[in-house]
Amino acid sequence: MRFGKQVLAFIILGVSSAATQVEEENRELGFAKAEWNFLAAIAAQDYGSSMTRPPTPRPTCRPGEYGCKETPPPTSRPTGTKPPTDPPTDPPTGKCLVDVTITCVNEDGDDCKEVPPPPGRCEGDIDTLSLTFLGGDCSQSANTQEDDSCEDFLGGPSGRSRILCTNQESVPVFDEEVSIKEVFSIPTTGSLDDSLICDIYSNGQKRQTVEIMTSDDADLWLKDVYGSLQVESCDDQNCLESVETTYTIENIHTLPMEVTSLERTIFYRRVINGESEGGTETEDLINLVEQTFLRPGETTEAKEDGVIDLCVEGEYETSVVVKADPPEGVPCEDSDKYTIITTPKDCRVNVEITCEDDSGRDCDEVETPPLQCNEVEGTNSILFQYLSGGCDQSANTQDDVCEDFNGGPSGASGRVLCISDNAVVLYDDVVSVGEMLTISSSNLPDKIFCEISEGGRKKQELTIATDEHVFLNDVYGSLQVKGCNDKDCMVPITYTYTLENVGQVPMTVTEFERLRDGDKEDLLDKLDDKEVDVREIRVVEEEDIIDVCVESEITTVTTVKANPPEGVPCVDVYEYKIMTDPKECRVDATITCTDEEGTNCDEIPTPDFNCNVDGCVDTVSFKYVGKSCDNDFNSQDGSCEDFGDGPGISSRIVCVNEDNRVVLRETVTINDVIDIPGSSGNDLSEVLTCELFDTGDGQKVQELKISMCEDLSLKSVYGSLELEGCGEKDCLVDITYLYAIENVGTDVMEITKVEIDRDGDITDLLDRVGDKSLEVGESTFVEEDDVIDICVESEICTKLFVEADPPEGVPCFDDDEYKIITDNPETPPPTPPPTPPPTPP
């Protein structure tokens, strides 16, 4: 169905017989007359037979009768018809009387004044749409669809334009030229899907692309405006009501009359999309009168078809004056008036949220800066956020020093004092949790020392090395890095909440609130005016700060409610999300080491070497060194005797006590450690006798006698045996290295390398990593057991190297180093016994 270009107007009058003539007149006449006549013509063409009423032929009258000057007498009359009565010889004289009445009904026969506006919301899947082509750019869009889109090209459409519409499957459903304010229906071919996409061409060039969502869950309403298109109907819901106006003329006198004029005048005013318009148009409808000659008591009619817009506020007053002449005497006339008032009752409100940073970028497009602070230049300023909390929350790639006192910081505020390595005060103030503090200098020192206190009591000490890697979001005890140099995680932003009256009636805003992650804010009192006329807008702004260095989703929902002067209130809700998703690979590798008692490996004390402080010992442990008796190194007057070639790489050892009970029987190789007594269950005595046998031929290779009660010292050597432990004392300590790997970046990572270097001995531990894929904040561990000798002066250096890959971007690396230093024992090992003087020959 296609209506004329003034379909948004009031009643459209006209008939098909005048269609061509009226269409030509429209090009010349003013707005009002062109509107009425052109629409009537289009209605006559497009409505079909149900809307078109051809003029009824006038009945044949008697020869010589008034009004029959051009009608010849019939040559014959049908059988059974009454012959006409001869006219009087002397026609009567006097004034005639005529009556005219206006009625108007829709296609259902309802009085035009009683037809209600249709429901505003389009329900269900939409099969058909009627749209008015308004012309103009996307700025005039007024709807509540969040997913609608409108894009202008070359300033937008102007004048008569070609409109090509396709459904979601790119199947064309409409392709015709349309004039400004003309209504067209979709589809003419095909069917609608979940969306309608229309390209509009003016002068052969694309000027606009509009998308309208048409699915059952789309928020589609009558009178919505999408760029240059306005919704007039959806399926059976139609703003444009087809109506028929009838002018009934009756001869209420005793004299016949000839109707000579039927002058109809229409005055209208209306408000469409917030703009008022109106006018007056007068036309003589005598050509529409079915018969002009009326006998006494006879009636005749003139009819007009048209369309009325029920969805806009308007008043349409139709008045008519009929004139008639009697055969002789004074002419007569009558008049009537019919007024239609359309009053849409439901309001329509649209609310939207936009957000920008200080530079005008959309908040959801703000990028995370590179996280490393000192990539090229040194660090001259660091912005910290005060977190409170203990050293256990530290997360950085430095071997930072952090120590808690008195339980660590735990209050809502604390005093932060930071100094340089030469005692220059860099910061000294009380800060609250979440508050920012800046430490800056033209050139920050290599080390920053900070002390945190609460109520005058020291709670924490920490060190930050600016000459090492410093990253945004690093945590050092109670302080977290949020900015450095010209980089900043904390970005000031401004939310803008815009509400618009997109309906056809004024409204009063009664509720306006914002909800962000559980925090509700009432915005109603921030409106400068709660009364909002059609197409007026109200704007409220709100400032905030977001952290772009952490992965987060910030959801803001705003709800607005409004009341029309009468009718149903309207509501709209809008949701705006800011997604911060920094992607940078950062891995932290850490080595810790403890003995079986949980003591740090670099803090294990060296034992007293004297085994006989409390008398005889009941347990000893030796390390097999495979040496001859010449290797003796002890303070005892014991005996050691070699046999044959002496001990080798391996030997079978049998040790007995003074009762000749076996306390050890075992085969050993170089550096094996043996515990005595062994599994025999027999106790030691004052003297331990051990015999060593070759593992090949079984021959004795060495015999030892060792006292358990005197001059027994750790690290003493008795032939092939070196004393490593006695009683509770032990030189060889079991330790465990723990290699911790943590994802301290902002993206998932895959561990690709875990390697240790201990004094040049390199070991690959990657296969011992359980889960190589780490989410942000996740950790994994590798353990390694070892034994160290704490009775000798040494330095054991272990280096850990870790590498990881993010899904995209640059791999990340980290390393750590752990040193175990054993100093000279307080009690030195025994000195060898004096060499006896040579025996004289």
C-alpha cells in the first residue's frame, strides 16, 4: 500500500474520478490544498475498489422538468413503470429549504471521533511495515532500540530518493523511488527477518544506511524514527486510519431544487515529531454530488475517502456550505461542521549513556599503557595506591625487601614515610585505603625505603628498587604502583546520561537513576527541568575514574520513568559496559629453600664438631670415601690397617661392637652415607670395629677400630670412612628447593622454560611442572631435594630461569638466584695426630 506524501496529515479527501486532475493541481497549489487533493488521488489509486467510489449516474428526469434541460425525453418506458406526471403549467414561486449533514466512519463503520489510537509497541515477529520517508540525516533518529544503526553519506538524503531495503538474509524486500513525506509499505517482495536494512540514494549516490530491528524481542514502536524513516504501521497496528466522509444533502421544502454548490472548508492543526503545522483549504465538491436535482424530501450524497493519523496530536475541523436554487424565487443554503481531535496518550522516552575520557575517546576504547615503567629512561615519578595489608600480598618481579611488624598494616589509614638511600625525605603523610600518593623527583634514587606506621607503631618496612624493573600494578607490601613517569592506570572519565522524549505527547520525568556494580545513584534531582516536551532532551553528567591496568567489566545501567498528561507511563533502560582487558605477559620466578625443620637453607647453623660432649655416642654416620689408611685425619689413637691394594670405588663393610655383634653389613660406593647401627638392631659399644672387603674377590682390604667415647669429632677421617654425624649432630642436611612461578601479568601464559644452574651444572625442570598454563594471578611450583654439607666453608649458588608465552605478543622472562653460604665452624675439625719420630736404624 502506498499513501500520498501528506499521509501524516489529517483526513485526506478526494475521489478516483478526479485523481489525474488533482495530481496535476498539486504541483501548483499551496501546501494545504495539495495535501488534501494529492492524498485523495493516491488513495483512490492505491486503496483499490474498497476505497474508490465512482460517481453515481444522475437519474433520468421528466422532459421539460427543472434541471433536465440537456436530458432528452425517453423514447419508450419500461413495462410496468408509472408514467411521469406532467409538470405544472405555472411553477410555484418562493424560497427553498435545504439541509446538509457531515458524517465520518472508518472501514469498520466506527465514528471517526471515537476511533482510539493503536497500541504503540509492535509485538511479535513483524511481517509488514509502513514507513514515511522524511528525508534528513541520522541526527533526527528517535527510538529506543539499542542495536539500531544509522550512517550518513554526503550529508544524508534530500528530495525524491531511491530506497533499497533488504532483510537479514540480504534478500531485497523493497526497491522504489519515494518522495519526501510519502509512505511506503514493506515488503513488496520477499519477507522480513530479524532486521531491515535500507540504503537510501539521492541523485544516484548513497546518502544513508539505516537498520531497524524487527524480531519479536526488538523494541519497535509506531512513530519511531530511524534516520530519515518513520514507522507508521507494523502488521495490524496502524497509525494511518482509512476513513470515509459523507456529506448528506436533503430537500426539506415542498419545492424542488437544484444543488448549485457544495463548498467544503478544512482547518487543521497538528504536532508531528514536536513540530506544529496547520492550514486551511476550501474546495467546491459539487462534482462529487450524486444528483443535483432534488424533489421535495429527496436526499443525495457526496463522499470522500481519506486517511487520518491517530498517533499524533491534532485537530481537524471540516465545515461545509450547500447552496440550492428553487425553480423560481430566492436560493437557499445550509451548513454543518465536523471536528476530529486526535490525542495520543502514551508517552515514549529514550535514555542513552555515553562515556569519554579527557581526550574525547570512548571509555570502552581507552587502551592500557605499556606496563613497564623504565623501558628506556629512568623513573622520575611513581604513583602509588595505598592498599594496607601485609607483605604476603606483594606481587612484583623484584627481589624486594618487605617486613611486617606488629602484625603488619591493617587499618583504614596509615602514615607513609619514604626516603632515599641518602636519607632524603621523598614522602611523609597519612593516607587512607584507596588513596593515591606520588613520589617524584628529577631523578629518583636507585632505592626507595618506605616505612608504614599506624598509631605511632611501625607496621611495615619495604624497599623498592627503581634501577630494576618496575611495572604498573606491581604490589610492594601495602603499596601498589598505579602510575610512573607519563603512564597512568587511573583514567578520569565522564559519563553522559541523555534522555529524550521520543513520543508525541509531553511528559514528566518521575524517576531517573543509575546503577553501577551494585552502587545506586539518584539522578532525578540533577535534571534542570523534569517537564520534557516532544523531542526535547535532558542531559546529566557524572565523573569517575577507571583502572585500565586490570581486567574488569564495569556495567552501568540507567533507568528513566515518565508520565504523560494522561495515559500509561513510559520506561526505558540502557546499559553501558566498559571492558578493560590489558594483555601483557609478566612472569615472576622465585627460589626458596628450607631444611626438614623449615629453617631457611641460608640460616642453618653449623653444629659443634665435638661428638663426646655428653660422653659416648650411640649413633654415627659415615661417608665412604674409598681411601687408604694414609688418609686418616682424626685425634684418636685408633688403628687402621690396609690389606692388599686397599679399598676401591666400592666395598662391602661389616661393623661389629665389642660383643662381636654385627651393627652394620652393607655394600657402598664412593660418597654413600651409612648410618650405624644399621638394621641389625644391635647397639654400639665403646669401640666400633669395621672390616672392608673387595666387592669383586671378597678379600679384606681394610680394618678399622674407632672409639665411640673419646676424641670423636665431625669430619674426622678413619681410612675409607669420614664421620658426618654423631648423636643429634649432622653435617649433611637434607634440604628442599622450591621454585615458584607466578603469572603477575594481565594475560594467560604458557610456561615454556624452567631451568636451574647450580655452580655451572644446568638442569631442565620443565617436565616437572604440573600445569604449564597459568591464568592471571595463578602460580605453580617445582620442588627439588638436595643435601648440603654445613660443616665445610662453601658457597652454593642456584639460579632459576623461567620463560613464558602469552597467546599473542612478546614472551616474558624472569630469573632468581639463591645462595647458601656456610662459614668456618666455631669448633674446628680435629688436627691430625703428631707424626712419631723416625725409628733409629
